Amino acid sequence: MVGLYVAGLIAMLMGQLQAGLILWTVSTLGGIALLYWIHEMKKRAEDAEKIARRMPYGEPDDPTAEPVPVAPAEDDAP
């Protein structure tokens, strides 16, 4: 991303204003997209952590976790 800003600045200094502005625009939009992606991944990780804390069997990937017995409902057929 920073490389595009530098390339845009060099292009502007060499008289290629339009090319420089295009490079800056592409870099800015890419930075915004990257920040949005990072935010979404953090949000998904937090949601997964909240769900894992509420699971009755502990961590799903922990093979040593003891299962918590669940009583069958009254209307369940044997």
C-alpha cells in the first residue's frame, strides 16, 4: 500500500498527475478494504469465542474434556 503512495508521488513529481492520483486512489481504497477485512475477522473471532464459552461440553477441540450429560426430554421416544 505504501509503495503505491510513493509511486503516485513520484509520478506526480514527474508530471504525470493523473497517474499519480490513480495510484493514490487505488492505495486508499485497498487500505480501506484491508481495514474492513481486519475488523470483520476480529468480530468473527470474538463471536466464536463467545459461542465457545457457552458450550456445555467445553472446548470442541479438547479431547480430554468430560461431556456433560444431558437428560432426554419428556417427549423423546426411547
